[in-house]
Amino acid sequence: MTPVESGGYRSRRTLEDNESRQLAPSASCSAQSRGRLYPEKEHEFRTAYQRDRDRVVHSRAFRRLQYKTQVFVHHEGDHYRNRLTHTLEGAQITRTIARVLGLNEDLAEAIALAHDLGHTPFGHAGERVLAEMLASDGGFDHNRQCLRVVDLLEQRHIDYPGLNLSDETREGILKHGCHWTHPVQLPELLAQRSLEAQVADAADEIAYLNHDLDDALRAEILNFEMIEDLPLLGNLMREIRGQHGAIPDPVFRSWIVRGMIDGLVTDLIATSCARIEAAGLDSSEAVRRQATRTIALSAEVDRARRELKSFLFDRFYNHSTVLSRTRRAESVVGDLFRVFCEDPARLPEGVRERFSGEGEARAIADYVAGMTDRFALAEHRKILGSDAGIDF
Ligand code: MG
């Protein structure tokens, strides 16, 4: 049965027409997409970017985010964030900002949902080790790995590798440009990326600063007194106490985070709106040719953001409890990479088959990087024994 444009049914063409009528001139319209690496027939009722988002959500790498560390390892508590919940919180903030600015919410969401697919087990600790081990073999970086996941490592088609995402979503994944060899054609990169990509970046940081603060308070690595002198936070805490008096800690904590997210997002929207207008941005191409990013916080709030970030580095990410876990995580990832290099027979056949095309080190790095925390720990125990000195 061919769907008909009646009874409220909206075809892709209707959605595309709506986009060109309703979105801001600086937004990315899906009908103007630069396309995919491997041309495909358009979908009847989903736009190019909606399909990208759906492909990311249905990918294996996306499901694995559930068992990858944000800061706390998964079994340390059921209420701490993992990469999946971080990604969902970031995507939710992304959608809010994109909608208010009249940008393409579907593209921004696709980028936000994909942005951490290249993370190794144990977060940045695993990334640091692989970068060291691959120093003379082209290096390792989670953004690059993310593009490898969506372009090469996911298997969804018999004719080509990867998810075959649109050029705009792939551009959004490349946060810091591309300084490495990539086996398939890279997305087009100009001075800046689309506003949707810039929003996803900004929302990622707003999400992690706030949920990491929340998790650090929950874990009692930080307490309310320690954060009271920080700009933004101090005023917000005094305001909440002034209005509501004594409130239970869990409620106070969640109101602090809620107020912080709201304050940062509101400032980002107002500042970015003014910048779009001042620069007269009338197309997504004009955005890409700008010398600097358009999506930004005001100078004052940005200073406060930087202060909160460096406070979290000093007092949370580099706290002895977190650091000792980081060191153990580095040992697990380092041991696995070394063992597989020394004895490739331990690898699944599918990984060894990739040696000739990718080189041994890169194929092993792809395999280790794809592991979840718990799979990496189980492999480590299986290969090196339970007394290998790794006790999480
Ligand atoms: Mg992130």
C-alpha cells in the first residue's frame, strides 16, 4: 500500500518542506544534505538526518555505551552516569538548544548521540594508554575512533562497511578536524562546522560538567561547602536556600544541577542568537566560513564555566579515589593490547582477518577500544588470571 498524504500523514518531502520554511537560514536542511559515501534511495517518511539518528541508536557501539565508564565504573553504583546516560543527557540538552535557535534538531541529535561511540573502556584512561601504544602507528583519539566506528567498524550492509551516515553527521563527529589517514573519503571540512555540530559540542560539555558535579556530590568526594565559592554556583546555592530554607540534600543537589544547566543553556542561547544576528549568517555555508565558532557562552559565564571545569579536574577527576581507579584501568587496557600483539591467536578470527587491510596494531586497537569495561575486565581475568593485581 502506498501511503497517501492525507489524514495527517507526512512524507519526507513534507518534512523537508517544513524544514525549509521553519528553520533558521543558518540551519542545515536535510534536503540540502551533501549526501552519503554510498548513495542510497531516500526514505519515504524519514529525512536523511532522522535516518542517521536511527542508525546510531540501532548500532552495536551505541548499546555498548551502557557498560562504558563516564567517571565511575559500572558496578560502583547503579545511580552514577555511564557513557550511555551521559550521551542521552547531552542529546536532550542539544535538542533544547537546537529547537530554540531554529536549527535542525534531527541533525544535532544524530551528532550528539554519536559523539562518544569511539570511547575506549574506562574513558580517557583507556584512550591515553592506546594513544601511547600507537604513538608510532598513527596514534589514537576518541573522535577519530568515533568516525572509524560509523564509517568502518559497524557492519550493516553487504556492499560496504559502516553506517553510511550523511556527510553532515560525519562532519559533526570530527570535533577537531582530521590529522590522520582515514581509509574512506572524509566529510567536507571548512573553517567551522555546522551550528548543529557546535550545539552538540557545547551541550556535551554542559551535560558532563553538571552530571559529574552531581556524581561527585553523590559519592561524597565533593560537598556543598567546597563548591560554594565557585562563581555561578555560590549565587545559585544562596538563592535556593533564600527561597526554600533548609531542604534535603538530594533535592538541594538536584536543584543546583537543574539551576546550573538552565543558567548555562539560557546564556548560550542568548549569546549565540546575538552572534548569529551580528554576523548576518544566512546559510550553513556562511557558518562554516566564519573564523570562529558561533555557538558560545558570554565572556562572563564562560569564565565561570572554565573555573568549574578546572575545579572538577583538581578536586574530582584527579582525586586519589578516582586516580587509583584510573591507574588500574590503564593497566587493564595496556595489558590487553600487549597480550594481543604478542599472541594474536587469542584474538577472534574477525579481528585477525583485518590485519592485512588495516595493519596489526590498528586492528587490535579497534578491538580493544570497542570493549565495554566489563568485557575488558573479564578478558583480562581470563588471560592474565584473577591475581593480576587488578581489583576494581
Ligand atoms: Mg561526551
